[in-house]
Amino acid sequence: MSTPHPDNLQGLMSRLRGLGVRLRADGDRLALDAPKGAIDPDLLALIRRHKEDLLRTVARAGEVRATGPGIPAAEPAEWYPLSAAQQRLYFTALLDPEVTTYNILDVFRIDGSADPDRLERTLRSMVERHEGFRTAFDLRGEDPVMRVLPEAGFRLERLHEPEFTPERSGEFVRPFDLTEAPLLRAWLVEVRADLHYLVTDKHHLVFDGGSRAVFSRDFVRAYLGEEAPPLALGYKDYAVWQADGDDPALGRMGAYWDGVFADRADDPATVARAHPELWGTPPRRAHLDLGASTVEAVRRLCREGGSSVPMFLQAVWHTVLHGYSGQREIVIGHPVDVRTGAGLEGQIGLFVNTVPILSRPRPGLPFMQYAQEIRDRIIAGLDNGQFPYDRIVDRASTRRNVNEDPLVDAFFNVAHADVAGAGPWERTGLREVPGDPRAALPELPCLACRFDITLSVIEMPQTIRLALECVTSLMDEETVRGLTDALGEVVERVLADPGVTLGELVGAHWPADRASEG
């Protein structure tokens, strides 16, 4: 029986976030960006019923609004604090300044002639509009700080490389000097007179996955000479607001996370070990494609259970990790874009946060009930997702050093394969090359691992790819392949018998000393 959708604005917004649905105002129209199959007829009817309220809510969080409750413009200063996410990444980058783990590469194809001067002017306007690209990072004593420069020189490098292909784009990547802006580089590569590639490289300290949509929209506007709405704030304002930490909303979120981990089991096996000596090393990768019939069956099961496909697949990931580790608690990092609901949708920057999704698998628990528990954890985690992950770690455990992360080493990510390669770039004559150096798609090179092990769910036109990526030195190829196969096996067994229990699912991998625990 399907779980009814909440018939109130707050509950509806929470459900839409949990399903991965993003709302935006397009004039007087309410536009939806949703994973395939996420919106069923009942949910669509509720969206239409609450359309005006949803439209007003989204419009109030627009580009020119001062980002919402408790996020004012920061007082002018020479230096500003880093956000919590930036601090963690900055110190990680300092461990090995020569590693390019946190370079974000994008490649665009231009069929026909290219206008290098126009492209350079457009990219320069992006540096002027978004202060993150004009930001330099340094230490003042032991504290990392950022300095926003009024301007930063940008130059488009122009090359003639007849043998260039997108697969070779990684050859352009080199470490950024974080003390120097801009933290954006670009190359225009001429293969021949009628074929060019634009390669852009950004540092993750000032750019995340959610920044891509903003970058593409603002780039297209600038390239075509269209006026863009002014940005009321910059990333520094968000970082200062977060560092102050006196917003009542943050206090409520902190209390939620205190409750989540208040009774965490004292199991030494659940302590996740960090491996700084391996950060930036090449990954070991494997993937499994779920066929069209399997995907449709999963979507049907999710509709009946009031969940989304990504939530269902995260429950599968929890189950497989439990089966291989035997741990009584599984904690998986789930990325959340904190722009949403905070009026920051027009900003480029590091707005991704990690919410730790905790589950407690028990052998006698039916999988679908377990999946509902995880669904509820994800929705609640997203509702409290602006609370910095590092503070959750600090409050959840007294253990805190670079060699030991007491919450997560496994991650879960959702991506959408842009196989057509056009999208918003179409109006400029650019076509985005499918794939991402950080995802498990084959078109572009994967440069390095960021986490010990990550499962990416990549929605493709007819299939869903379950792409596993892990640090090569931590697992052999057989183990990685076994984990990938186990994901598919769990999916097939649940589809065959939705009442199957966790104990029945992971029996082959259940450690003997935990087989009797319930």
C-alpha cells in the first residue's frame, strides 16, 4: 500500500526534497527538475493544488533576496573565515599540495569555428560576477582564512592540438596555488578549423556539483549579452553566518543530530579509518547496469512504498555494507546542497554538505521496512542538512584526528548522465561532453578518489548504473567486483520477494560471530 503524500506545504516541500525534486520559478510558472519516476499522479495533483504557495516560496528564495533568515551580508573585512566544508577540504588539500583530487574538470565541444575573444570575455565576466573565483586562501596563525579580491586576472589559454580527444583532458590538470586567484582555468583547444574543445578547471573549494547549473546559466547569459539579476550576497556572507553559529535554526538542527547519535553503539568495528597517505591516488572502479525492466520494477515498488529510487538504492547499499562488514550500525554519507531553501540558488561555491545517514540493520527485519527507516532518516537529514558535518562529528564523538573519522568512510551519490550533451549550452554552440572525471562514466578520465568508497547511482536513458569507486590500495579487484554484484543480487531478491528479511539477504556474507544477533 502506498504511503500517502502530506497535504500541507511544509510536508510537501520535505517530501519533494526527499525525492530529489528541485523547484524553481520561471516567471509565473513553477518548474520542476525531478528524477524519472519520482512524481506519481497523486503527488502531481498535490503540487498543482499548492502551486501558488510553492511558487511564492521559491520566488522568495530568488537571486536578489538576502538569502533568508539569519544570513545577512557580512561586514567588509580583509579576511573572512572559511565555511566548515571549506575548512575540512582545505586542510585535506594541505596534506599534499601537488594532488589534483579536488580539481573539477568540464569539457565542451564546439563544432565549427570558435570565437576565442568572446569566450575569454565571457569567462572573465564569470570571474567578476562570482567572488569565489576571486578568492585566495591562506593561514593566519593556525586558522585558515579567505580573502576576496576586487579583481583577478583571467586568461584563456589557446592551443592547437590535432590529436586531442576529451579522454586526454586530464593532461591539462595541475595543482592550484590556493594563495593565488583566480581559482578557474580554461583552455580552448583547436583540433582542426571546424572542431574545438573548451576545457575548464575549477577548485572544489569554490565550486561544487550544484555550481554547474549556475555556471551554465550565467555563462550562457554572458555569452549572449543577456542581463543577469544582481547577486545580493557572496559566499563569504554564508561562511560568516555559519561561523557565527547563533542562528536558532542551526541550534535546532544541532539538537536533531545530537539525538541521532546519542545512543550510538560502542562498537570498535564501526570506527572508520581515514587514510591520508592514500588521498588522491587513482581509484579502483566497477559498475553494474540495471536493465530497463528491472528499473521499471524498482520504480513500481518505490511508488507503492512512498519512496524514491535513490532512497531504495541507498537502503540496498546499507544492506550490502552490513553484509560485508557485520557491523551493527551503518553510517553512509549523503550529499546535500544547502543552497536549497536558503536563497542561495544563484551562487557558485562549495555549498555541498554531508549528512550522515545512520541505520541499524537486524537479521529479522524485512528489507522494505528497513528501506522505510532509511527513507525517513534521509528526509529528516535533508531537513537538517545545513548543520555542518564537521560539527556533527565533533558532537558525536570525542575522537577527532586526521587518521580517524568516527562517522563515515562510505558515501552515496546520485547523478544524471547527460548523454545528449546539449542542455542550456545549446544556445551558445557548445555541447557538454558527457561524463564527469569524478563519476564512474567512461567518457572522461577519473583523476583520483576523494573517499574510501563511493556508490554513485547514475540515471541513464533506459537504465540505472550502480558505479562503485574506491581507493585502489584498500580493496582488491575481486572484492570491488563482489560488492558490485551483491548490489544487483539484493535488488533482484527484493523484487522477487518484497518481504525478504535482511538476514536472508546477507546470509552468505554474515559473519559467524554476528549471525545470532538480532
